[in-house]
Amino acid sequence: MADICSDISYGYTESATQEKIGPRFLRITDIAKGRLVWDNVPFCPISESNFEKYKLNPGDIVIARTGATTGANYTIKENDPNDVVYASYLIRYQIDNSTANPFFIGHILQSNNWKDYVDAIKGGSAQPGANAKQLGSYPFNLPPLTEQKAIAEVLSSLDDKIDLLHRQNKTLEAMAETLFRQWFVEEADESWEEKPLSEIFKVGIGRTPPRKEFHWFSKNTKDVKWISIKDMGESGLFIFDTSEYLTNEAVETFRIPIIPKGTVVLSFKMTLGRIGITTEDMLSNEAIAHFLPMDDLNVSNEYLYFFLKTFPYQTLGSTSSIVTSINSGMIKSLPLTIPPVDLMSRFNEKARPNFKKIRFNQQQIQTLTKLRDTLLPKLMSGEVRVKMN
């Protein structure tokens, strides 16, 4: 890859800030998930000369050079923010446009071949990584420039549709959350009854079989989906897929509680406050709690979801440290406000269509992602050709 680059350089060393000081500061953590959310990218102070040196432009490719996410990458698009610089653990590859289409190269760097190549070069040390020369030595076939552009346009159109659905889901969820905050936080009545979660829900906690006994774990989709905190971070509001499964024997042997379809789950250890809703019977590890209704108060999934999402968990710990986990007893004791039945019903009527649309959009995202990932190797190998104008 280095042969088609006009410049290769390491990023800028500076501390990130959430204050809107200077340009956006792109880091490994921002690109590690494969989908970049610009609203979550912080800022950094920088001089004018350094800004010009480290500024990212459309077509620039940044690749992570250290840690477990070595090889993760992102190609700057035309509609991305104008003022962006990149951090020191990223390497920028500027593609020579007369030789290659940078967006075609960007798609190559999303392939399984690229991931296998990075796994082979980064080593198995406690802190894996790769340098610019190693990453730039990745070999691949380079079709004529016109064909590169055509392939990039096909794949980018799928990416654009996926991004649009993600943005729609973010808007739909924000609309429902705004209503929740207005009705049940800002306009809450002190006379409303308050009960601990344990009086309304049976709070269950997942389990993990012994990790050294590999036969309990599986990648077989016929086994039972086992939710991890990472899965929750990547899934969206509704959980469809998991990276690991457990065998039925593991479920029976370790009495791992089944989480029914349509159940709200919450991460409460390591990463606190990730929320999701299951789409089928699933399992989880011990860092995730699930909530099974056991009374007739008709507390909806939509109401519980936003209660858990907006709860101020920082109030449960000492003021001298950041709260990163709580225990099951604290979860069971969380005080849930019970609004009047008619107000809860009105909220459900307004929020439920948004949740339904979000779930439909997530299914569309899954379909489009699988189509893109299936097309990618076929287009790169020439097995499928793009008709060019």
C-alpha cells in the first residue's frame, strides 16, 4: 500500500478535551467500532501550523497502530467535519489520486484479508502493534482506476444507507427520551409513588462458565446467544447478535438464567449503564442484569429503558471517584417512580412506534451490512464485476 501513497505520517500528541477548543481530535477509540460517530469525537487545542500539518482531508486514511484495535481504520469522507486532526497512535496514509482511489483502498482495509494480515504482523505481546512500514506493506490487487472508482461507489452507497438508518435511529430515540425527561423528570409530581426495582421486577444476573473450559463456549449460531458488554456497545437499542454463544449443556450445567425475548438488560460492571432489549431468548455474563416484570403496574419496556438510561449512577458511589460499576443489591434498590397509569399509557403510545421503527431499521442495517460484507471480497477479487459507464 505504501507504493500508492503520497505521504505517510504519525499523528499529533495532545490531550483531548470535551470543550469546543480547537478542531475535532480523532483517536483510536473513535474508529475502533467500525462506525464513527462525530458527536462523540472530542477536541484539542492546537497551533495554526500544527493544524495544517495534522489536518485530515477527504480521502485520507487513518489506521490504528497499537493495542488490540491495531489495524482499525477510517477513510475521511466528503461530508465529514472540515476541522479534524488525528492523534499520535494513528497513522495517516494519503493516497496518490493519480494511481488509486482512496475510497476503494478504504474498503479494501475493511476486508477479512486485511484483518488477517494485521493479526499476523502485530504479534501476541501484552501491547500488540505495528509500524507504518508494516501496515504499508499490505499487498493487494489494484484494478484500473475507473474500476476502482466504480467499486467504491457501489460499496459507499451501501455505507451511506447504513449511516442514514443509524442517524434515523438516533433521532427517533432522542425524541422519545426528550418526552420521557419532560414528563417524568422535569414535570414529575412528588406525590407519585416510588418503589425499588426489586418490587416491580425480578432482577436476574447472568453467568460465565469457566473460561479455561473451552467446550462450553461456541461460535455456532445454533447454540444460545450470550450477551457481553461489548455486544451491547455495538448492537444499538435492540440486541440481535452476539459474538459468542454457549452450548445447551453449559446452560444446564451452570444454571445460567434464560433472558426472554423482549427483556431490558443493563450492564453494571466494568462499563456501567449500557442498555438494550433482547430480540429472542438469550443469555448474558455476570456483568449484565435483566429485568422480568412481576406485578401488574404495567411498567413498559420503553419507560424502564429510559429510566435506566437516564439514572444518575454517579450518585451511588463516593464523590472522590468515577463510578464504573455497582452491585446487584444497588440495582435492586434503584428507586423507580410510578407515574399515573394514564400518563404511562400516553407515553407508551408515543414512544412505542419509535421503538418499533428503530427495531425495523436495525434489521435493515443488518441486511445491508451482510450484503456489503458479502460483496466486498467478490468485488475485490474480480469474481463480481461492476458495469462502468
